[in-house]
Amino acid sequence: MQTELSIEFFPPQTPEGAAKLQAERARLAELKPTFFSVTYGAGGSTQARTFATVKEIAAEGHQAAPHLSCIGSTKAGMRDILAYFKAEGIRRIVALRGDLPSGMADPGELRYANELVEFIRAETGDWFHLEVAAYPEWHPQARSPRDDLQNFARKVQAGADSAITQYFYNADAYFHFVDEARALGVEIPIVPGIMPIGSFSKLARFSDACGADIPRWMRKKFESYGDDADSIRAFGLDVVTELCQRLLAGGAPGLHFYSMNQAGLTTEIWRRLQG
Ligand code: FAD
């Protein structure tokens, strides 16, 4: 099966975390992903660690894509970061608005991701392949689905090359989103973001915050397993693999895995997809 694969990490906080990530990454590299991406903390809070992780990935010979969020920043600051990425030979960025950290009131000079995309294009032309975020179940702050879709289209008009979605467990939401985006004239690839499920309670908390829906039938089943980690893992692998199969059969151009810095679940799902 020929499917584009990309895998996301968060920047580790400790030298032990960095060593562990290096080992997990070596396992994930065997899946031959197109790129590894590295998240960027709100307001630049992880900047040094994101850059260090990206540098390590590039030094290992893989394509590294830093995430970059613009809210709360200045154009001069963004210009410096772009110059740094260019000097490091980085060719792909996941361009985001991000969320303003609590206590920070000033949204800065670039308030939405479409403004960041426009800025990067104006500053660096076609140097970077720009990924943007998409929300098949709608961004939690969106005024309406229609408004959110139009805001997504603005990022594409500003020069995004492809999109990665927030994770979801309802394939129909993705297909509906893609159809609606196509009807608005959006032609770029929209790659589903896939969140493997290792622990349910953590996922449930996180999903509430980012607006991803866990369907009732799945939630009930996970809850019924209580502390039985093996059953949670087995059921999680089955549902996420089936989701990926449906997405690919329905025309999804690839898969982007939120690995949570762990190779196991992503590797197992990928192995099953090849089978
Ligand atoms: P935008 O596209 O700017 O949209 C944000 C909201 O504003 C939406 O409700 C939209 O409808 C609205 N909007 C957009 N443009 C306009 C406009 N011009 N005028 C009025 N309203 C507008 N967060 C991090 O902190 N670090 C990361 O590394 C990170 N990586 C991510 C990777 C992916 C693939 C995804 C899906 C999300 C990621 N996030 C990350 C989370 C993301 O930062 C948040 O969801 C954030 O709230 C929105 O960022 P965005 O780029 O989607 O914003």
C-alpha cells in the first residue's frame, strides 16, 4: 500500500525524555514517514526544545517539520525564526495560530493562521511547504461551521500547500469536511490526523478541551473496561485501524499520526494497514 505517512512528536522536557524519543523515533523511522513534525508550545514556550528536536531529526537524515504558532508574537520575531529555519535547511512548517497562554492578553501582530501563512509567503516565497490545521468537527471557538470552513479556505488562499486535521473518530465528519472544502474550491490535500488510543481517561479529558468527539458507543465501551489496560489497548487498536482503513478507502491522501512520542501504537496500526 502506498500511503503518505507523517508522524508528530512533542519536544521532550528532560535529557531522559530526549534519549527515549530518539529510540522511539528510530523505530518509527522504519515506517519510512515523509516527515516528522514537532509541536511548538503556546506563545513560544517550547521554542528552544522544539528547535533542538527538529535539529536532531534533520541531523538523522529525516525531513523535519517544526510547528510554528503566531499568536502573541511579533513580525520581527517570526522573521528571525524563519531565517533560522532557512539556515538550518528546514523546508516544511506546520503554520498555526496557537492559543494565547493564560495571563497573556496581547494577541500580537499575527492574530490568525491565515495571517501567518500570508506573512511566511511574503517573507520567504516558496521556500517552505506550508501545512495548516483543519477541523472536521469544527474548531471549538468557531462562530459557526460555515465560518470555520471559510476561515480554513482563507489559509489555503493565503498559500497553504496541505492540511492536517485535528483528530476525530467519526470518518463521516472528515468526508463531509473534505466535500465542503472542495465545494469552496479548496484543492489541497487534507490529511487526517490520527490519535492512537493507549489510555482512555487521558484521551477523554484532552478531547473535551480540543473539541474532538468520542462517539458514545466507543466511550461506553472504553469505560466498561475500567482499569483493564490490555482491553483498552486492544479495542483502541481495532477502532483506530478500522478508522484508518475507512479513511484511506474513501480517498484520504495519507495519515498523520499524533504519536505522543511512543512508537508502539502507531507502528502496530501501520503494520495492520499493510496487511
Ligand atoms: P486558525 O486557523 O487561525 O483558527 C482559529 C479560530 O479562529 C477558528 O475558530 C477559526 O474559525 C477562527 N478564524 C480563523 N481565521 C480567522 C480570521 N481571519 N478572522 C476571524 N476568525 C478567524 N497548538 C499548539 O500550541 N502547538 C502546536 O504545535 C499545535 N499543533 C497543531 C497541529 C495540528 C495538526 C492541529 C490540528 C492543531 C495544532 N495545535 C497546536 C492546536 C491549535 O494551535 C489550536 O487548535 C488553535 O486554537 C487554533 O490554531 P489554528 O492554526 O487552527 O487557528
